[in-house]
Amino acid sequence: MRHLVLVRHLLRVGRAAGARTAGGATRALTLCLAVVCLAVGAASLVLTDAVYDHRQAVSEARNPIPATGPAEPVLLWATAGDSVSDLQVSVVVLEPLKKDAPLPPGLVVWPEPGEAFLSPHLRASGAAEGVTTRYGKDAGDIASTGLASASEDLVYVRPRHALAANPGVVKASGFGPAGATHLIGEAATAQPADRFLGLSVFFLLLPACGLMVIAVRTAAAGRDRRQALLDALGAGPGPRLVMSVGECLVPVVCGALLAEGLFLTLGWSGLVLPHVDYQLSPLLTGGVQGALAGCAAGAALTVTAAAVLFDQAVARRSGGTRPSTVAGESVLMHRAALAFPVFLATAVWGPLLLGDGPYALLVPFFLGSLGTLASLPAVLGVVLARAGGLVGTLGARLGRSALLVSGRRVEAHPAGAVRLITGIVLAIGVAGVSDMWVFRVDDSVRAALAAHERLGRISATIEFDRGTTQDRLDAFLASARQKDPSLRFLAVGDIKVEGNTPTQLVTGDCAALSAADTQCPGTGEAAVEAGGTDLLTQLTTPMAGIRVEAVEGRVTPDAAGSLLVFTADRSPLDLVILKQTAHAELPGRKQVESFGFQYAGGIARMESQRAWIPLYGVTGVAVTAIGLLLAGIAEVRAAGRALAPLGVLTGRRRFLGGVAGWLVLGPALLAVALATLVTTLLGFPLTQPKWGSGDIPYAMVWAAAAVLTSLAAAATLWGWRTAAKESHRWHPAGD
């Protein structure tokens, strides 16, 4: 009982000491924000794992189970492709064979022939492209139970014409995890989970840890003196630990409650993430509320433990009643600085020395980058400590009191500058890594995109079932020509190898061949090889020696692995109408895409996935920018209180302004310059032909550098104003 009373008393004393300590309010705010940021970073790991688990469960539930052995098929199931804004859409074609055939997850009734169910996100995002009528009559929405997420683009279509049982169609007895693996929807395009986990660690947890370090050492001078006094009075580690907990207890608990309130709101209303248009389902987030509460509690415990451990470490290093300054700080910084060149070499040269495996770039680059950014503040701290002595000497020779005082202070207390520049280094490093991965596109892909930009507006390819009858194909061609008389169609056969030369047979009437810049050889004549600069060669497989045969008046299904359609007058092709016509007239599966979609669609999908990187990156930069601003204000306020007597003696505000500039703005500008240089060095392996990246513009780096410089200037001005007030309020006391 006596021990509990003592603990409560020490907690109250610690809480009162923390509130009354100079800079205590700034530290409390920083601790609260550190808990929130750390909890959000940990929650991102939990949510990523939950999203992938849910996606796997939904994918297994909607997989068709092939009818094997005595089981009779009750439905036909097939997949087709489509796109909206160059992003892939999964189209599932269904044909029930019995009235009691089981429904796929997300549907409550079977669509009638010529009807389609759409996911809500596809309905909204593709409204401008006519998706509500593209696949047939709109039958309604797919329920959330059948979707991997609220942002999934999926269509269930029952074709107007009977689905032929060809090799691409699954004869199924139902749906469930026992079925074969068919990747549709998000499962077909999603990146591995470890990519997003890595983003969370690098862009969220690393800046949050940097903010935590800044928070626990903000306004440290008063606490260090108090710890030394308690040690001199005979207080053991236990009472000092309890007092340290009491100092940070209120802001840490407030941070945990704020984080938990954010998670509860997320579980109640869901969240549409900006820039990526991805919606977190309330059903999903509500199911992991226990784990999210654990993230908030774990973040609070982590920040509290860090605060206590730092205080205890300072007390142990002091070895007496005087708080340690240069010796202990310099040893730690020098040890951390020694690791910097090792990490930098790992990040820059490691990927170039390893093989071409999937992790030959990721592992050394990310590990080396993490170590480089974590140790660079220590390098800058060592540089600033040495530079502080030189600046102080220069100030003494020139008679500049601001240079003299600020230089000597940085030399004696480099840890304050390190807390300031840690946020700058992390922010610019996070922005740089974002730029590196967003703009990582090789030259071959750029060439393919240029071809798509040049020819995609006037031409398209149409894939359809090989079992399509001539009547249905003729009906489609007639309907398409009626809507646009300038359309020309060619049947492009499969590539065949005759001897050592791959060839491709292209069949069409003379009007279509002539419009494709190819001379018509005449009906019944032998196939001839087309030239290399004509439109036909550009629109078909470039590597094949193309053989062209003219067939008057009709394109046959037997000759077509796919259809090539283009406008005779090179006018823009109305892809929306062409897609709607194909879905209305052609049976079974079909896919209509603009020329080069296999490249443009892949790039669009890659860009949509890479859009997550700026989202994470901006969040990380924001966290570190907050740390920079608060650390700068705290450093100048601490210096202002210490230098208040000098401010009174000099009677000049410019003296305090000069000190604030050299303590905050000077180290910040040095950190911005060196962090930008190091970040560009980290991007070196991504500019090499081995990884095919080309030039990196570093747009986010320059933007982050500008923002951080502005924040450093703002912190300097705010600190100058605060220090001036401190000097006006100061009066001699018996201290």
C-alpha cells in the first residue's frame, strides 16, 4: 500500500514538473503527435494485412469449382477483359445450365440474357464511358460481400447469345475455395503485400520514429538537471523512472485516445484515401478494431518507454550531479556516423553488384536507404559540432556576438541541432524515394507508349471466341459500319513459323488493305509480304514478316485470331460505341481495346499502383515537417531562456535574431543541401540501364526542400519572437 501511495505521489510530481518545465508545452504536443503518428503507422500494417486476407477470402469464395467425376455442370463460367480509362476491368461471363444453379457471391438473382451486374465503383468511374449499357441491360449492383473492396471494378454478364463450351469456358458445379484459381478483379492486378508493408515501414513508421526521438528529447535540459539532482539526493532508478513516466503520461494518453478515436471513426464511416481513390470498407476496418486499439496502446507504450530509456541513459552517462553535454553526445554521434558510408555504399552499389533477381534491387536499396537516412543526422551533428567551434572563433575575431554565442552553443550542445535536422533528412529522403519509384519507367516502355499515343486514337483490336459463327460476325461488322462508315476491318491470324521466319496472315477486302497503305494483291492471288513503313506493319506484330491476302467482301472467323479495326480517314475512333456494339452482337467472350493497350494499360495500372507512393510520401514528409517545426521552436526557446541575460545586457533584438538564425536556419539549410545531395546519390542505381529507369526529375525532393526551408525560416522567426519575450521578462534571481 505504501508503495502505491509513493508511486501515485511520484507520478503527480512528475506530471507537475513536466508541466512547469520550460518548453514543457511544446514537448507535450510533440509527444501527443508522436503517439498518433506511430499508431497510424502501425495501423497501416494491420490494415494492409486485413485487406489482403479479405481479398484472398473473397477470391476463393467466387472461384468456380470445375465439374469433375460424377458432378454435373450447372453453369458455364468464363472471363474476359475490358478497360475504363486504360485501367483493367474484369468481366465474368456466366451462363446457368439449371434453374437452381448456385449464384456467385454478391448476386441475389441470376441476370437475364443480355443483362449485367456492375460493381458500384465501376458504375461511378465508368459512367462517362457508358459502362452501364456497354455489357447489356443494367441489372443492378454487385453486393459488397462479393467484392474484394469497395473500389474493385468487376462485372457479371449473362450473354445475350448462348455461351459456347470452348476450352476457355469452365463447366462448373458451383463456387468456393475448392475451385481452380482464377484471378479476377483486384487479385489479378494487386501488388504483393510485402510492397505495401515496406511502404508503411519506410514512409510512415520511420518518420514517426524520428518524430518520437525529437519528442522525447525536446526541452531536455531541465529534465537532465532534475534527473541529476534526484540521483544526487539518493533516488534510485525506480523513483526516477516513475517520475519520467509521470512527465509524459498525460500527452501520451491523449495521443492514444486521439488515435483510437480516429480508428473508431474509420470503422464506422470508412475512408476514401485521397490521390488513389481507394475506399477502406467499414466492414473491414470494423473487424480489426481490436488490433487497431492495440496499435494505439502499443504506440503509447513505445513512446513512454523511449522517453524513460532516454532519461535513464542520460542519468547513467552523467555520473554525478552535472548533466552530460559534449562527451556522451559526441560518442553516440561518432559511432552512428561511422555506419553512414557503409549504408550508403550498400544502397548505391549493392543493387549493381547483385544479380537480376526480384529482390536484387529491393533488399540492398531499401536496407541501405534506411540506414543512410537514419545515420545521416549523426554525420551532420558531427559536422555541426566541428563547424560550431569554427563559427565561434570567427565570431570572436570579427567581434560578432551572435556568431560567437551560437557557435559555442552548437559546439557544446550538438544534440539540439541533430533533433532539428533529423526531420529534414527524413523528409527529403522520403520524398526522394517517392520520386525514384514513381518515375521508374524504361525506354522500351516509353517507345510503346509513344506508339499508343500515335496510333491508339485511330485503331483498335477485337478479341472474340473462336466459335463465333459467320452470321454473328457479319452482323457485328454491319452494325459497326452502319454507326461509322469509315471503319475498316482486317482479320489478323496467329503467328506461324514457316522455316525460320515467323509469318502472320492478314485477311481483308481491298478497301481495308488499301486504307492500311498496302497494295491489294487481288482475289485468289498468293500472299505477298507487306512493306515495313505502311500502316498495316505498324498495327500488326512488328517482328513478323507479314503476308497479306485479299478476300473480297468478308472477314471470316476462321482466319481471325483477332480483328484489327481502324478508320480509313485516320479520324479518331469512337471506342465507346465500338465496345457497346461488340458486346451487343458478338457472342461469348470479347475484348475491344485501343492499339497498344497491352502497354498503355500496363502503364496505367502501374501508375495507379505507384500513386500510393506519393500518398505515403506526402504523409511521411508532413510528419517530419511537423517535427522540424516543433524542434526548431523548442531549440530557439531553450536558447532564448539561456541567453536572456545577454539579451538584457546587450539591449539589442538583433542579437537574439542572429542567434536564432545560426541555431535553426543555418543548420536547416546545411541539412537541406546535404540531404538533397545524398538522396540523389541514392537514386543512382535506378538510373542505370540494368534497372531501366531513365532520368528522375526529383520533383517531390525540390518541393520538400522548399517547404522545409520555409518552415525553418518560420521556426526561426517564431523562436526569435519568443526569445525576445523571454529576455524582456527575465530578471536576476538566486539561481
